[in-house]
Amino acid sequence: MFPTLSSLVNYLFGTSFSWLVPTFGFFVAMAFILSYFTFLSEFKRKEKEGVIKPFTQEIITGGGASFKDYFEFGLLGFLIGLKVVGAFIYYASFSRAPLKFIFSLQGSWLFSLLGCVCFCFLIYTYKKKEKLTKPRKDKVIMHPYQLMPKLIIWAAVWGFLGAKVFNFLENFQQYLGHDLIYFLKYSGLTFLGGLTFGAISYLCIGYRRGMKLIDLADIGSPGMLVAYGVGRIGCQLSGDGDWGILNTHPKPFAWLPDWMWSSQFRYNVLNEGVYINGCTGNYCSELPYGVFPTSFYESAIILTCFLLLWVFRKKIKLPGLVFCFYLLVMGVERFFMEKIKLNYKYEVFEASLSEAQIVSLLFIALGTTIGTYILANRNKSPNMSVQF
């Protein structure tokens, strides 16, 4: 495994240098970037096709800084001081586990307060220069793709909260006997929870701007697939603990690389397992037994489905079918993958199911129901068709 980006580059190109950028963090960043541009491309395409339309937004010119301005800029300064400056002050903690540092309460509280004050002063000064004796209201035309920065920020915020809520439900026994601070600390993020809460915020913002929910769902589906698939690459390469159960079965095909069938996740970023003899550095552990590399399987399946959808998306004219494809892919893939993953199981109608499997069944049911309804009523809208 490759806990840092330099270890991956050194392995691929035979170089020898040390760069403390975490592999998992790099691929999480890539997932956000690629997802952003996928969303952006789909917003522009749908607007060009006339599916979604520009909207007008009223702005106040010359009115000075508003409470909203102070809140947004103050929050931005607070977070920069707490985490960006804090990363330099607590570099050892940050370099060992960047995501754990970012999603914890650790950071520079002094610089967070200073950052909040400084950013509030900056927006006050900037707005004061533009202040008019009599403020005026202007209406400007906005394109849907211009909402992307706002959509990404709020989807990330609510997605993180949703991931924590689902993680709490998935690991309920672990949280018993602990206080609220323990819950707020980074101890695990559940993708389906982040997806659910993030999607709701995305849909609400778009709906308020006059876009239909079904069109927003279609626009967001390819971006969510690529984000999940690329993120899982980071899980696999870093060995972040998202692996499966013990796998001692013989390989089904001789040509299949060992790590694709059963992996011990050497040098995993969690330092989970036993010490590797003769190893030096921060990451010197491997699992004592081989397990299913489920993150690799998920990444391969999801990215293959994304590529298929990306190739045929322009031929799908029925609103909602792209979203149904997404729901079915995510639901079916995750449901069966959970069978070889380590997770707490709930008893549901005499069946042992993990939280992810329960949500996956809901995805499958929703995708099947919506898809059946769309196809059954396709002839009622003569301008809509599916062309393959």
C-alpha cells in the first residue's frame, strides 16, 4: 500500500524522494475536482438543451455589508485560522492523518478567532467603499452552473453531518457511554449518509432556483458516481481500513494478481495488523491474513458504470432515467459488496443486514419504482424518448 503520494510515485517510476502528501487525501481532492467538473459539464449541457433555464436574482448594490456577508466571511476566516494555520502549528498530527485532523476539534483556536475578525473587517472595508447614499436593487441573470460553488460547499457541509449521523447508527454500540464531543470527533464517515444529506441540500438549492428535482437528480448522478469511484481508489491505495472479510479461498484464475483477490494491505495508513520485520518509518504494519480488497472492487465497478453512462447520457431523453441508473448501480453494488465486508448487522424481518444494505435496498426499490413509472408513461410525452 502507499500511505503517502511519494511512496506511490516512487513505486511507479523508481524514484526516491519523500513527500508527506497523503495518498488518501490526494484522491479525495481529485474526487471533488472531477465531480465538480462533471457537474459543471452537465449543468451547461442541460441548459444548452433547454432542460434547465437561467434565472434572475436580486442583489442590493451600495447597501454596505449585510449580516449574511459577515457570517459567510467570518466563518471562512474562522475555518482558515482553525485548520490551515492549525495544520502548520500541529503539523505532526496533520501529516499522520489529514482527514482526522480536518474533521476533528483540533486546530488553532487563537488564529481562528483572529481570522474571523480579520475577514469580517475585510468585507466591511470592501462594502464601505461601494456604499451609496441610497442603495439600489438590481436584477441580474444567473446561469445554473454559476451555483456550483454554493452547491459544493453546502453539499460538503451537510454531507459531512449526514456521514456522521449514519456512522453513529452503523456503530451504535461503539458510541454508547460516550458524550457529544466523542461523536463530533472524526472516527468514521459513512458514504451513504453523506450522499443522502448532501443530495438533499443540492436538490433544495436547485429547486429554489426554479429547476425540477428530477432534472437536478439526472445532472448530479454522473458526478456522484465519479466521486465515489475515485474516492475508493484512495481507500485501496492507502489501506484506510475499508477492506473485506478474511479470504483464504484459492484464486479463481491463475492470471489474477494476488492483491486483487486477497490482500494483507502492507504499509496501510492505519498501521493496522502486525509489524513488518526490518521496516522503518511511520507505516510498518500489515494484516496477519489476507482479506477481500473490496475498495478495489467498488472502484472498478463504479467507474466502469460511470464511463458507460457518460458515453450514452446524451441519448437518454426521458427525464429521470439517468438518476434511476445511478440508484440501481449504487444499490446493487453496495448490497452485494456488504456480504464480504466487515460491518455491524441488524436483524430485519429475520434477515441479518448492515445499515448500508438497508439503504441499498431502498435505493434499489426507489430506482425500480421510478424507472418503471417513467417507462410506463413515456408515450404520454411525445417529445421524450430513449435513443440508443
